[in-house]
Amino acid sequence: MPLLLPPPPTPTPPCASRDPLHAAPRRSRSPSTSRPPSRHRRTASARSTLPAAARDLLADDPTPRAFSALLKAASSSASPPRRPSSLGLGAQLHAQAVVRGFLGGDDSTILATAVLSFYASCREPDLARKVFDGMPRRNAVTWNALIKGYAQAGRREEAILLFRDMKREGSHVAPDRYTFPALLSGIGREGGSGRTLELGGALHAHVIKAGLERDPFVGASLVSLYAARRTLEDAKVAFDQVGSSDPIVWSSMISAYVNCEEEEGALLIFFNMLCQDIKPTQFVYSTVFSVCGRMGILEMGKQVHAHSLKSNTEKDAAMFNALLTMYSDCGCINDAQKVFSSNDCVNVISYNSMISALGQHGYPKEALEHFRQMKFAGLMPDEVTLLNLLSSFNHAGLVHEGLQMFNSMVDIEGIKPMYQHYACVVDMLARSGEIGKAMKTINEMPFEAEAPLWRIVLGACSKHRDIETGKRIAEMLFEMEPYEATNYILLGNIYARLGRWTEAEKVRSLMGERGVYKDDAFSWIEMGQRTYRFGVDDRSHPISREIYRNLDRLISTIKVAGYVPDISFAAHNIQRDRKEESLYYHCEKLAFAFGDLAAPSGGTLRIMKNLRVCGDCHCAYKYFSLVTGREIILRDNQRFHHFNSGFCSCGDYW
């Protein structure tokens, strides 16, 4: 009879007394089969359920060392998708070790620790605890494995109790450089609650008391903890205490700045790292590529890419994917494609990144072709693949194709739609003007609609001037998110575009009464080694006079070419000529006027904006590309727009 794992037992608190049970979990026998079989028959029966490779290894080397090696291999493959099968294999190995008599003796600590570590890696700390409680002898490795198991399973209070019990055991199992990282990582997952802050500070004190504050492994964990809590100053203190040249510590500090949304600080740490001749790891390069992409600083990204090549750092899949995304986020879709084509370790994530990039840049056919190539290469699409493909259809206005893909997800791809897939379909329908169908999809989907999804529909109501539906959704959003400025702005825009200025003013007054303030719009452009930022009506730049003069000249030129300011995007009830003038000095127009002055004639300009580009600026950019002969790549918070010769890659659909 095969020895299989039953459902997890009732949790045993860390402070409980020792449980003498130290046997593998197995099925209970019926009364007719209650006589225990011989050891030989038990061994043969259990062995028959093991994979062939495991049986072969045990046949050649039936020793505790072989069992430990197999358990370690099972632990390394215990990722969430494969965890059930790994758990079954480990339970059978545990059973085999028991029937062979390898567990329970004074010399079984190493194998018992391997069994314990296996259950801990499968997020089954209570099973690990049963093994722990039955061990005659334990060492520091044993304690650390169990503490890590509880911490990784999100049961930090039990992990802390175990830590206290470990300290009482005496100097032979004193907390070491592996104990603290296990605890700190578990606490860091809990975010920045008061209890987390208290525990983190207490553990930091224990680290100092143990004399481990300069240990790179412990120091990196402390920095990561403070980063998860978004307390950057504390992370700096821990980083300075280590004072190490170990790249893991520097990597943690770079991640801390990124987690706290201090991207410029992350780049400064990276360049300090280079100045001290510390070779960046693959993870560091991946993080910095992501920072450059997020900031849209192409030249900096190219320099970091060049440095990675010069340092002969071997690229893994994550580093390739981060590099691909960096070029895409900086508006260089062709360079992103080159990185993808040069990647020898293409995986599902690589294809997902490329499909997403092509969709954001307005190339749905190419995205679909990569999807087909992916399947031809034998890689199975996942939920993210289909979400990215749906998004590419959405950005291009290919509603029919998008709905076909969505409706075939289960039958053809074997993937059940998740909330994000439904949200993409709602966006697709609402954006195309099918607001009634979008509402029907929300009402029929097997999920409760969250505020961001309702805001998508409200945005479509603003675009298509559906005042009645917009009012109903806005009132609901005011209840759900009373301090989210976007909801008020979208409703106010509907009233303004319909010329209902009294209602629009009431919405603005309501924002003031509730203390709701909208985010300031700003755009930025990279020139050489510097990034220049512009706000609306911004006159802070040293050459503002020249910028405004150039913009006025450009506006006059594109008016002759056919540009007519769309005053429906002027949200204030003022005279027409003042409405037009209020549109001229939007931040993206100022950024272009500066770039047109600073860059060589006819060169490509890459401009970023933190919010959605307004319709009038989108129209002006088409004319700018026509009269200046420039290609303009604009990234807003929705997608990329490639303007060339008077046309945009989005086809005026965004």
C-alpha cells in the first residue's frame, strides 16, 4: 500500500511540549488489514510509488545521504505550481527513511533536518514541526530551517516564539547569520504596520547584541526589511553599519530606494557601487534597467547596458527581460525586438514582455505573431500572455478580435479568465463607445468590480459624453474613494465638454470642500546626460523665454498647416481666445518646444508624461511631426504614441 500524505494536521504551537511521534504520515488501515506488514513488504510497497530516478538512486546508494540529496532536490522544485507533486514525493521519501530505520536515532539529525526543511519549503510548517518535536538532537541548522518555514508561511508570531525558544537552548544553538535573515524576511512581508516596526527594531537590536551587524547576509536582510517598511533612513543606517563590499548588500540598498520610489537615489547607489569597483550582479543590472525604463532615460539605460557588456556579466532570463522592457519603456521598440531576438534563454516571461511591449506601442499584429511563435516553440501561454494580447487588441481598437480571444480562453487555451481579463474586456468595450455592453459585462462577471474598473467606465463616459451613466458611476465612486481626485476630474470634464459650466464648477467646489487635490501634470525629456521637466505654464527653465518664443512660432506654423485648437479640452468657462491660449502651454507642448530647440534638426524626440495626453496636445503633436520633419515618441500613462509625418501610431484611438 503506497504511503501518501494526509491533509495537514492541526497546527502545533511552537511552545508546545515535545511530541514523541516521529513517523511519516500515512493512511490509516482498515481493521482487516491492521496487521503491520513485514519491513521488506513495506519497503517494496513504498518504493514502488517513487519516480524512476529516485528508485534508481536509492537502489545504488540506499543511505541517509542519498535520502537527504533527494529531499533537497524535491525542496528546490517545490514552487507553487509543482508543490502538490513535490509534497507527495517528499512524503514518500520520508516514509522510506522511516521504514529503513534511518530516523529516530541520535545520529539522524542531518536526515531529519532535511525532512524538516523539505516540509518547510512546501509551506507546511506544522508537518515540519512534528519532525522537529520528535528529534532527539537538534542543531542550529534545524532551528533555522523551522523558523524560516514559519516565517515564509506568514506565521511570524510562531517564528518569533521559536526564536525565543532557540535562545533558551544555550550557546550550542545560538542564533547565527542564518537565523536573523529567516526572521527578517518573514516580518518584511507584513508591510509597515506598527507591530512590524516594533519587531523589526527589536530584531535589529538582537543583531547588534550578537555582533552580526557587519555580516553582509544579515545586513542585506535588515536593509530589505526597512525597504519593505518604506523607512529609507533606517535602511541607510543598516547599510552603513555593514560597510561591506559584498554586492548583495548594495543590491538590497538599490532595491530599498526603488521600493521607496526614490529612483534617482537608486541610480546614485549604483554608480557609487561602480566607483568602488564592486561588480554588479545580474539582479542589480535588472533592477537598474527597470529604473531607467520607468524614468524613461534612454541614454542612461544605454550606458548601463554597455557596462554590463564590458563587465562580461552573464545574462540570465530576468536580466534579458528587464533590458527588453527598458528599451520598450524608453520608446525604442526596435531595440527591444533586437534584445528579444538575441536572447538564447527565451522563456514564457520573455514572450510576455515582448507581446506587452508591442501592444503598448500599437503593434497588435506583431504581438499576435509573437503569440503564435511562442506556441510553435512549445511554450505554453499563461494568464499574463493572454492579458497582454487582449491589451494589445484593446489599444488598437480591435474589439471583435479581442472578444474572440477572450471567449476562446477556456476552450482553446485552457485558461480560466481572471479579474484582469474581464477588466480588459470592459475597457475595450467602454473605450469603443459600447458603454452599455461594458456595464453588462461588469454585472455578469464572477467578480466584484473594484473602483479602478468603474473609473475606466467613467473615463469612457467622459470621452463619449454619456452624462447619465457617468453621473451614476461618479456618485458610486465618491462613496468608494472620496479622496481620489481623478473621479471628480472625469465627471467635471463631462460637464465642461457639454458646456454645463455650473455643474462643472460644483464638482470643483466639492473637491475643495473635501480637501481633494489633483496630481499636477508634468512632462520630461532627456537631453544628453540630463533630464528636463516641465509643468503647465512652466517658466522655471533658464531659457524659458526662448522656449515660449519657439512654441508660439510652432503654434502659428501648425495653424497654417490646418491645426485648430480643440477648446473642449479647456476645462474653464472663459472666453474662446483665452481657452485657446490655455491649451498652448500644456506641459507636453513645452517639452516639445524645448526639445525642438535643443536637438539637431529632424532628430527623434522622446517625451514622457505622468498623466494621459489631452486630445488637443495629441492633435498638435501630429502637426508638430509634420512641420518639423521629426519623429516624436510620446509616452503617457496609458501607452506609447509614435508621431510621424502628421500621423500617430494609435490611429487617434487611445
